[in-house]
Amino acid sequence: MYVIAGRGGAADKDPAALREDLGALVALLADGSLTPEVTTLPLADIADAHRRLESGTVPGKLVLRVDAPG
């Protein structure tokens, strides 16, 4: 895991290696070799989202969507 920002992060320790690693990551995303798992739920389902996170069964990331009013 990288800590990019802040003191002691990868950007401070070895910026060239970080740049190379991030470039490789972007290439994998661009060619479809790496597909992130993202679950999106409306903000109204925040309680369900919290239960899912606590259960440890959510693969990847969980994003709460804030819809525009109207």
C-alpha cells in the first residue's frame, strides 16, 4: 500500500519509483487488465452501506452517491 501524500509517503521516499509504479497501474487500467470493483449506492442507503462495510463482505470500494435534488 502506498501513502502518497504526507510525511514519509512514497512520493517523499522514492518519487521516481512511485511515478513508475503509477504509470504501470494506469497502463493496466487502460488496457483492461485491471478492473477495479466499485459498488455504488444512493446516500439514502447509508445504513445498508455501513452494514456491508462492517460485515467485511464488500469487495473493492463502496461509494455513496449523492444525487442532485429535483
